[in-house]
Amino acid sequence: MSCPTEWKLAVYADGELEAEERRPLESHLVGCQTCRELVVALREEGDLLRDVLHEREVASVFSARPTRAHGFALGLLPAVAAFIAATSLFTWIFESSASSLEWFSPLRLRGAVQMSFDFIFMLRDQAPGLLELALAMAALASVSALLTYVVTALSRRWLGTTTLLLAGLLLAATPDPSAAHFGVHEHDNVRVAKGEVHEGTVVAIQGENVDIDGVVTGDVFALAHRVTIRGQVQGNVFVGAQDIEVSGEISGSLHAIGSRVYVEGKIDHNAYVLGENFDLAQDAMVQSDVWMRVDGGVVEGRVGRDVYAAGRWLEIRGEIDRSLWVRDMRVSVMPAARIGGDINAAQEDDETIELSPDAVLGGELHTERIAYEYGSSFARFSEGSFYLFLGLRLAAAFLAGMLLHFAAPWIFGGRLETAVEFFRNMGVGLIALIAIPLALGLVFITLVGIPIALLGGCGYLAALYCSGLLTAALVGTSILEPSSRDTQAFGLPLLLGLFLVMLGTSLPFVGGPMSAVVGLTGMGLLVDRTRRAWRNLRGAAA
């Protein structure tokens, strides 16, 4: 029997095919995987369409058969083995050639920041049109996506077509009140002179130097070779530059990425620094916390609360009103230093804490040995705390999964019946895992897309969490078939899947690779279900 037409399969999927035609078609489906998959897809799309049109009570899109995870089961061991092999290979390369490959290590920042800025500035100088086109497209996409979503959602819920058209005309005719203050400075240098007041936000991503000697009443966003702030910024500073110097005052927080970050002024809130060298000068003041990930750092000024540091080395010569928290750093607390609280250090073998007897320490020195054990023992399974935290994680994930199924049952309808489907799904998950943060970063630097990027970042984190739920549901429903389509019947298979996934990812040695496989699988399933839902919503709207 040749494959029936898609129309006939659609009629069968809707349960409207006559009995004399249904029996031979079902016999054909037994031996034809392509037609079976098409029937399953048609049923899922029909159920989702009825949900959208409110023609039936919201229910799970599980078909009579359980969700199959044969492909996941077949591909799990090869995928975990591949992750272990890749990890072992890179670990051996770094350990055997540590000195020659130190610059390549993501844990060391020496040269990495400089190389990144060289590439960015090369792209900006040699291909300015490409960079401007990317920024313009990202800005246009971010704004249009937000406006389209808001206007469409409101129009479908409360408005009609005529009102929608009027709203679009009014939106197009409304002037942009922020045009006087927002925008990209395209000349070589950006300067707010001494005595000058710049109302609003300063955005400079095309200049060589950014000098702020006057007053900026808003935020500062800058990407340049050198950024100098001698005046006052009455907002937050987001800056990426090879050389960053702050000798003025920042009323908000400093967010800096640079080869050299030098602060001798005043920061009213926090300082977040990622770079090669960070120097908080003697007369400098950070009223809240300092967070740094640097190759080397010096604190000579005063920090109003805590210092959190990671990198290679750190010298404390000034005052920290509360505690110092360090990880993987060689720390020297000099005689003139004063720390009001504790020193909490998590170190490896070759890291040391040098505490001068003349230094003032209000609390105690707490050290913790960092043990990078790649699952060498099952000791954790003999500790009660392991089962306590496992139970808490299981309960939280179960509650989240049940709520997600109640709100969007269609999202759990993924199937991986073959190993090919499993690895293809993992590939999609890997692409989404990398591409989404890159897209959000591009939207973020357009300024107008910052709210969208922040919301997208929250959504991305939620998607990462939900990816584990989807994989657990795939495993659980393949072992224990739900008795019905209700959310209540979905609970026991979900609980079983969550327990098996959490137990597997907690195993020594294979736990880390298995977590990666679970995450990529779930992300791929989430992308597939979202794509199907979007296609069906567009079809329903049309």
C-alpha cells in the first residue's frame, strides 16, 4: 500500500475516518514510520489549535501511547562518553602544556581582554559599515518586536482592526522624546567639558577617547580605547575600554571591562570589574561592594562593605569595612590594611594568604581547600545533607513542572524515537544555548534594546531550568504511561523522571557530562515545541 495523502491522514488524526478505511490505514501505519510521525504531529497541532480557539478544555497533548524516549536511551551513553573524552582531552592538553597555553585558558585573563578589545576595534575600524548595520538591525528588531508584541496582544484582547490601524498611525507619527539625549556618537572623540552639563544619557561606541570632565545627569555607555571620568555621572556607568580611569564621582555603580581599570574617585554604589588589572587608589571610595575578576588587583582606598575577588593575585593596603571573600588568588594583606570583618578564602594548593601582623583584622581568617574532584568517590551518598538538598531540589522541580504542565501542557509533547533524532535535537539545543546569549548581547549594546535584553536574559535562564523539566518528563512518561491527559495523572511520571535525572546527574564522574546532555536535550525539545506552537498560532491567526 502506498502512503495515503496528508488530507486522509489528517481526517484519521481527527477521528473522522470511516471504519472500512481506517483499518487498512492503521495496518499501513504499523510499518511506515513517516506516516506515524505525521499523524502524531497532526494530532498535536489539532489539539493545540483547539486550545488556542478555546474549543476544548486545556489538556495534555500526550497521545494514547507514552512519549517515546528510545532515541534518548540509545544516544545517552555515546553522548556522555563523548563529553568525558573531550573533557579529558582538554584537561590533558592544559596540564601537559600549562605554560605555553596559559594565555588560552579561560581561567586566566592575561592578554585575553586586550585581545578581545583589539578584535572589536579592528572590526569597528576596518568594517564600520558592518558594525553599524548589525547595531541598526538589532535596534530595529528589538524595538519592532516589542511594539509588535504589545500592540498585537492588546488588539487581539481588547481592540479591533480599525483601532489597531489607528494606533499604528499614531505610533508612527509620535516623535521620539529621547532623541535629544540618546544616540551613537560617531565622531572620533566624545567629551563633556568641564562646567558643561549633559542632560540625559551619553552613548559612545564609535570614538577613540571618551572624556567626561563635566556633569552627566544620566547613565554612560561607552566602548572606546580610553575612557576617563574626571567629572560627575549622576547615574550608572557601563564601559568597555582598554584603559579606564575614574577620578571623579559616579552616583550609581561602575560596570567596567578593561585591560586596566584605575579608580581614585568616589563610587556611591558598587563596582563590578572584569579585566587584567584593577587599582583602587588611596583616596578612592566605593561605598558599597567591590566585585572583581582580574589577573591582579590592588585595594589602597576604602570599601564601604565587602570585597569579592577572584583571579591570580590581590594586595590589600586600604580599608574594607566588612569582609573579604577571595577565590583562587594569592592574597597579601599589607601592614596598613584594615579589614572590619573576616577573610574567607577558597584556595588551591599553590595559593597562599599572607597576613601581616601589623594589619588590623576585625574577624577571623577562614580558609577552604578547593578540591576539583571529578567524581572520585561516592562519599556524598553517605551524607544526610545530600539527600536533604536532593529532596528540596526534587520538590521544587516537581512543583515547577506541574505548574508548567497546567499552564502549557503542549510543551511536554516532544518525542525522540531514534538516535538520529536525539543527536539532531542536541545540536539544536547547542545552537540555541550559544546563539541566544549572543543575540541578547547584540540587542543590549543598542541601548534601546536594554529592557528587551534584560527580559530576554531572564527568559533564557527560565528556559535553561525548564529544559531539565522537559528531559525529565520525556524519561518519566516513557517508563510510566500517564493514565489520562490530566495534569494530575502527569504528576507521577514527572516525579519518576525528575528522580532519575537528578540521581544520574549526581553520580560521580559521569554526573557533569550527563547534566550537559540533559540540558542540551531539554533545550532542543523546548525549541522544537516553541517552533510548533508559533507555527500553529500563526496558522490560527491567519
